Amino acid sequence: MKIDAIILRELHLPLVRPFETSFGVTANRRIVLAEVRSEGLTGWGECTAGEHPFFSAESTDSAWAVIVSELGPMLAASTPEHGGDCQKIFRLVRGNPMARATLENAIWDLEAQREGISLSQLLGGVRDKIPCGVSLGIQASIPELMAIIERELAAGYQRIKLKCKPGWDLEVFEKVRSRWPGIMLSCDANSAYRLRDADHLVEFDAFDLLMIEQPLWHDDFYYHSMLQKRLETPICLDESIRNRRDALAAIEMESCKIINIKLGRVGGFSEAIAVHNAAQERGIPVWCGGMLESGIGRAHNIALSALENFSLPGDVSASARYWREDIVEPEIEVTSAGEIVIPDSPGRGYEVKTDLVERLTVRKEEIRALELVG
Ligand code: OSB
Ligand code: MG
């Protein structure tokens, strides 16, 4: 397909409620969107980088710079036939997976539209609906957290994930478990612990957690494998898994028993499918993580979650939990059974509200192919 235009923009979107993790609080999202036009069709991609390089090395500003000066011109100068061609187009660029995913995912979206099939079908999805969980940030108090859990369970969500850190862990699990003994409960430390905390982490085993996500360093496999030997609770890796090779290393070293797949973190749909397949072949279940996405990234997460080995509820939940008004229509909704029905219309299946996107845009740049100057 001939690339006619790549339009990059930054949007400001305030969250309905601030979201607190062990590395900080997010109240306002600065979201980068890519709009790729080709042969009368428009594909959209969303950058999941945070405002600061705290979850990973990328940030809104670093991704913007890399897309504008490196990836955008490379894509504009190429003629990809498939989303999967982007890995080759971007092969000279090291790292920067969230920046790469922004453009690659837009090409997959375009390809699905061109083929007249849904994005989930193009990816090889087998489900028509996905099981949903929620990720609950650190709260000011335990009673406040309890009220939120009550509301999310009443809405139908199948799994509750609690963000945790030293000082917001055992007492919280104790209170939640005694009130709801049977719910699917997990926790996510975002690297808040060290190996010297192993005795403390062993105490998590008392609460029948589905998993503990990324307890140790963001870039580690080895110490997680040492820790997993001491824990009954399965470790799930998020930050550590950047690609298929990482997944294979982690599985072989027994650093984890479950993998969280995030499109941005692994660099887009091609690598996400590769991680999914590697895990499936080795009997390791996966689920789709969230990065406080707007409707575009959320639509992509829904399509990805249709793949067979996404057998555990993910963090992909309703638009209204994040935004007063989402930038897609229909907004993403969750049924009372805690499921999202995967759209079967061509492409991502959710229309972008272009007027709203335009109003929320704070900067915009059109990227053209680099022309050789004589
Ligand atoms: O580790 O899963 C994470 C949000 C920002 C950074 C990291 C993480 C998260 C979430 C949010 O857990 C999940 C969501 O989008 O609801
Ligand atoms: Mg996580």
C-alpha cells in the first residue's frame, strides 16, 4: 500500500480518577496518536508511552521525537503490504518499542480495512468476546479501595488486580480476601520489591492470588527465577518481557508462569503474536495488559485478546472507567457478565471521533518521506 500521509498528534485527556502505581500518580494523559492514510483508507495507532520514563525508558516526548525524526520518514518512504512488514522497515531502530508500535499497529488496522475483515480476524483471533478484569490503583485508604472493588464486582468484572508496594500489600490483601474469599484476585508491584524482601513476598501465598506481577527489577529474569522457587503464587512478568526471545528465556529459566502482553511494550502486533505463540507452545497462559489507553489503543487490545492463548482476564475494561468521553464510538462497554464483545466490522471496529480528536489536539505534525537533496 502506498502511504499518502502520516499525521502525528498529541492529545490531552484527563482521567476520570487519578491512577496510582508504585512509581507514581497519573491524572492527565498525554497521548500520541498516529493517523496513517493510504489509498482512501485511514489506519490509527496509539502510543502507550507514559508522560515520564517511569514504566519503561520511553515517554510521550521521546516517542514523539523518534516517530517524527526516524520511524515516520522510514514508513513514509516504504510501501508495506502487511502490518508485519513494519519490523523490517524499522529494523535499524533499536529499542523504542512504543514508538514503533504506534505506526505498526496503524498499518495492521489499515490492512484489515483493505481486506474487509475485522482486526481480530486478521490477527488470527478465535474468540467473539473477551473476559475482563480491572487494575485498581493504590488508594488513600483501605475502605476507599473496598468501595471501589464492590462497585467493579457489581459491574461484572471477573478479576480484580491490586497495585501494591511495601506498605500497601499484606494488610490490603487480608481485608479484601476476608470480605471476598472466592474472587479472582491478583496483584502488580511494578518492580517495587527486592530479593531481600523474599520472606515478605512468601507471605503473599496466604491469599490465594492468581499471580503476583513484576515483583522485582523491571529488566530482570534471573532473580525472578530465584524468587519463583520460593513462592507458591505464580509470578507474571510484564516489564521484563520485551520480545519473543525474552519470553523464551523467562519460560526456560522459570522466572514466571504467566505472561502479560502489552502491544506497546513489545513493539506492536507482530511481536505480540510472536510472544503469544511462544508462550502457547510452552503451556504458559497470557493476558492483555493495559496502559490507560484511549479508545484506539483499547480497540487494538480487544482485537489482540481474541487470540487463543489469552485465556486469563486482562486489564482491558470499559471506556467510562477512564474517560468522561472516549475518542471512539461506540465507546467500549463491558457486559454484566464481565465481557467485551469483539466487533466484527472491518478494521478496529470502533470509529474515531475526528472532531473530538481535533479539539483535544495540542500539537500536530505531518510526516513526509525524506527527499534526497542534490
Ligand atoms: O503495570 O499494568 C501496569 C498502567 C500504567 C502503567 C503500568 C501498568 C498500568 C496498569 C493500568 O495496570 C491498566 C489499565 O489500563 O487499566
Ligand atoms: Mg503491570
